[in-house]
Amino acid sequence: MQLLNGIGFQRLESAVQAANLRQGFLVNNIANNDTPYFKRSSVAFESLLQNEMNGSTLTLEGRRTNERHFHIGLTSQIPTPSVLTDQSTVINNNLNNVDIDSEMTQLAENQLRYNAYIEQINYQIKMKRTAVEGR
């Protein structure tokens, strides 16, 4: 019995991993605020996931009993987070492009997203536990 292997749970798991990755890059950007020639990096995930979810309109998926069978229905994959480095802009006199106010705002937003993802995962686990235990 694989209770936590649904596509929704996998999307939440990927979102938590992306938030963890984003946290590391945001902290690195903040730490290198005064480093000459440092270029900020960011992580893209939510927009990629939204595009993937909007692209699939079918709701049924055919069962494959052999790897040679054709995929029928849903073939949407969960995207992996991509790291983007902004090489084109300069904000400071030392050719650094880290805006500390923007980075701190993104850090707070990322923390809120992470908390929401964890809360949703806990809710799904609680609901599945309730269904299995019958309470």
C-alpha cells in the first residue's frame, strides 16, 4: 500500500525541496552582498510547476503493465527546480547585483511558502491516517 505516492504529495515534496534549495541561494546572496563582482542566483520552481499543471488537461491515465506499453493520458512530470544566475545587471559600484532589501523580502516569502507546504503535507498525512485508522 503506497499511501504517500500520489502526484499531489510528490508535487508538495518537490516544492519543499525547491524551497530548501531557494533558501540556500538566498542566504548565499545575502552573505555576498558586499562581495565585488558577485552575481546573484535565484531558483525557479513554482512557475514551472504551474505551467506543467496547466498543460495537462486529461484526468485519466492508462495502466501500464509493461515498460513497452504506450503512455495513455496523464504524462505530466514534476519539474525540477532550476537555478538562474543574473549576469546582466549591476546594482552596486563594486559590480555586484545583490539588492539586500529584495533578498530579505524573498527570504521571508520563501519561509512562508515553506511553512505552507509543510502544513499541507501534515494535513494530507493526517487525513490518510484518519482514513486508515477509521476514526
